[in-house]
Amino acid sequence: MKGDFPSLDFKLPKISPGVIKIIVAAVVVIILFATSVYQIGADEVGVILRFGKFVRTTDPGLHFKLPLGIESLDKVPVQKQLKMEFGFRTELPGIRTQYRVTPESTRESVMLTGDLNVAVVEWIVQYKINDPYKYLFKIRDVDSTFRYMNEAVVKKVVGDSSVDEVITIGRTRIAMEAKKELQALCDLYEIGIEVNQLILQDSNPPEPVKASFNEVNESLQEKERKINEAKAEYNKEIPKARGEAEQMIRGAEGYAMERVNNAQGDASRFTAIYREYARAPLVTRKRLYLEAINKILPKISKKIIFDEKMKNVLPLLNLGDEVKK
């Protein structure tokens, strides 16, 4: 049987000690290089720890550190806009973003308002890391702590507001106030986070009372609309009436001034005539008579003139045409 199989007796090639040393040295160099050279991205800051103790931070670019685990590296995205969602979770972002609601997100969003109503509030917080050292070493599990801080602040602000403010008219104020208090809390606990924006995404009553609440809101909106329409009509009619009243007053004042001026003019004219009459009564009387006749005669179509010295019987006149008329 032995003759049926070829011999498997192989001999390893001999490697000189010099080659082995070179290979070992190359491996050591590669390991040292791989564990000492690192790259920091444009939106990151490198935090270097030496035996677990913070020693320095490094800016974006290529850097070196002590190899073989003597110094370790943590990369912190200080320029990246980070986001936390409350009351929902984004499952698939895109043109038609898909969301999901979990028991944890439901617990976050259900809260009590100041007038003892229940509201379901969903919000988003956008933030940046502004201090890598505080973010890594001041607080353990910063993300969970920051999430709990968000819940506490928003529920506090909502608890100081009415349900109408939370769902309709006070959303902007609540968001601004919550952002301010959240930043103050971050500064107090030194977690190295800067809050850029807090946005109330959606605020609704719980599903069992949502229909009734919507009816109440519609009634309130109808009331506001009627009030606004009445105010608009008031603002339209009142200035118009004031303008008409002012016009009538100005017209009356003008008429009064005209009558006074005319009366003063007539009085001045009468005084002047009287002075002339006092100087020459006969001449003035005759002039006044002639002026009156001059105004009256042009208005008479047919004139019959008698001699004032005539003493005979009235002469026969052809008055037929006058009688027919």
C-alpha cells in the first residue's frame, strides 16, 4: 500500500536571521505608525488621553500621538448639527419621511398643562457640542442626561401654560422659553452643549377628546373671526363718520365766516352811503333812485311812461295785446 501514495516529506526553506530581524522590525514600524498617526475631520476635534487622563485637544488635520495605547483618541463632532426628537422617532428620512411612535416616545410627549388638561407635545432640539472636554468628562452618559433635561424643561414650561396656549396661540413663546431654560440648565451642569433651536413640531389633545377639542377650537376661531370683522367694520365706519362730521363743521364755519363778512361789508357800505347822504342829501337821494331804476327797468319787458304834469283824462291806449296776454 505504501507504494500507491507519493511521499509527503517537505522541507521548509531556510530563512536567515537577518531577514527575520528585518521582517520583525517592519512589523513593529507598521504597528507604531498605525497606532501613532491619526486624522481629524473638518467638523471634528480630537481629544487625546494619556493612560485615561486628558492631556490636549487637536484641530482638524493629520497628527501624531504616543503609540501602543499610551495615548488614546476620542473624536468629537463640534461643527456638526446634532438633533434629538421627542414624541416620535424618524424611521426613514427622505422626501416622504417615515416616523414611528414607541412607548418611550409616547411617555415623553404626554404632559399636563397649567389648567389641568392633558396635551400631547412633540418637539425637536437642535444643538452643537461647544466644549469637548466638558462633553466627555463632566457628565456621565451626556446624551441620556440631555434627553432627561429636555423632558423636564418642556414639561415645566407646558405646566405653566394653558392648553389653548400649548396647542394654538402660545407655541412660539413656549419654544423660546424652553430653549432659554434648557441652555441655562446645560450651563449649570457644564455638559458642553449649545442649544441652537427648540421647535414644537406638533401639539394636540389626546385622541379620545381630539374631536371635541377641535370643535371647541373651531368655535373659538369663528368667534375671533367675527370679532375681527366687527373691528374692521368699526375701523372703516368711524373714520368715515368723523370725516363727514369734520367736513360739516368746516362747511358751517365757512358759511358763518361768509355771512359775517357779508354783513360787515353791507354795514360798511351802508355807513359809507350814509356819510355821502349826510353831505349832499338831494344828490345822494337822486343817485340812489337812478341806480334802483337802472336795475329794475331792464327786467320789465314793456314800459308805459306818463308825464307827471298831465292833468287831462287818461288817453286811450291800445291795451288789447296786454289783455290777451
